[in-house]
Amino acid sequence: MSEKKPTPTACLVDASPYVFRAYFSLPSSIETPDGAPANAVYGFASFLMKLLAEEAPSHLAVAFDESLTTSFRNDLYPDYKAQRELPPAELEAQLAACREVAEALGAATFADDTYEADDLVATLVERLPATARGVVVSGDKDLAQLVGERVTLYDFAKGDRLGAAEVMAKFGVEPAQVADLLALQGDAVDNIPGVPGIGAKTAAALFAHFSDLDDLYARLGEVAGLPIRGAKSLAGKLEEHRDTAFLCRRLATVVRDVSIDASFDDLAWHGADRAAIEALFDRLGFGRIRDRVPRWRD
């Protein structure tokens, strides 16, 4: 009897949270031999090697954000993420090296100046074959909308893994309703306003009754009779801010069909490129960290 082949598993990494976390948590004294800042690169490399050692994926992709100000969402809503400060120059200078690290470790990497890393990850999720599993690695709650029977969301920093049941327990809605939820409650992290006066609990209560935003507005007359606190005034708020709600859903919804020139097979992870790692880590002044590489390419 032949052995059953293991299920292909793709780790699809949203790089930004881990690059930023590394920069702000590690000392600025970590520098290259030339005196350039290297704390973000060092921390990101450590994160990625630990992830690979723990998950041992068959496929690997890492998506980077090209810019915080040129997303198509900024065209739809100029205030999108407007409250965020641009990365400090010391971090900006390390972003290219972070991508080099990912590539040297054997990852397929992606970035786009119109679409965000979330959209690139979502598009790669759509390309998973029916026989494969996906692990979306991010702390971004927006990506909970990608969770499904074969896809989990893994917040590596917290150690939290979310399947559909965990998404429901955490947010009070199904994964397919996450963008609708954010449309009403808003998202302060991305400066998505939502509908004034509607918080997370009220939004979740509404989507326990309505399947999505379209269903809610098609049956708006039913809202006043729901057993929700302040139900009688809710319909008025929703009607007044109808356009805002639909705009916010567009902002919160990941794009799943970005034009990416990569198939699932192109994401196959064969291990790190020894020559590339040695040259890159020598340039960065990284010593024994290279001993943590979990697998070398044959």
C-alpha cells in the first residue's frame, strides 16, 4: 500500500506587521558593519525562520506593502489610513533588505503600488487548489474574511489560530461577514469611519439577523423590531449613512483577483539558498542567526 501524500500547505505571509513589530521592539543598536540600521531586518529574519521551522510549509509567499498612500483605496477615500505616520527613515531604509531576506530564505515575494499586501494574500488564497490548505500569517483582523474550510488565520505574535468557529467567537460574525461588520462598526486602525453610533456589538447583532449589508438595506424596515438596544433609532442612522456604509465595505473588502504572474506551483518552498543567505547575512553583519535556517535548498 502506498503512503498517503501529505496535504500541501501554503504559508501566505503579510509581512508589514512583523517588519514593524521588529523595528519597534528591537534595539536600534543592531546595525550593519557600515553602521546602517538593521533591527527590523534582523527581527523579520528571526520571525520568518521561526515560522518556517514551526510550520514546515510546502509552499511559501510573502507579501509586502509598497506604499501607505497609493492604494486604490486612497482614491476611493483620501482619508484612508491618513492618521498613520509614514515609516521612519531608519525603517524605510530596511524594507528592501527585508524582502531580500524573504527571497534568500526561498519565499516567493510580492508587492504592488496599487494593491495592498492584504489583496495580494487574498489573491493567492483564491489560487489554492482544492487539495491544499492555506495558513494566512497576519495580525490584521481584516484578513479574517479569508478564513474558510481550508484556510486559517494565524496571528504569529499572539499564537492565535482562527478557523471559522474562532472568527465567530471573536467577532460575532461568519468570516464572509467580516467586511460587512467593519462597514458598520468602522476600523480605527485603517481610518475607516463606519456608521456613526453603531459599535461592534450592535453590528454583530444586525448580522445575526441579516446575511450581509445588501440584505440589511433591502430589509431595513425590519430593524426597528429587532431585540437590539436602540433598535428604533438604528434604521434612521443606517439610512442616513447608507453611502458611507457601502463605501466602508469596499474599503474593508480584500481584492481577490489582483493580476499576479504566479501559479500555486510557483510558491513551492524548497528551502533557503545557501549562497544568497551567506552573502546577504555577511553584508548585514548577521552572525549565528544563520544557524536558525530550518532547511537548505538541495
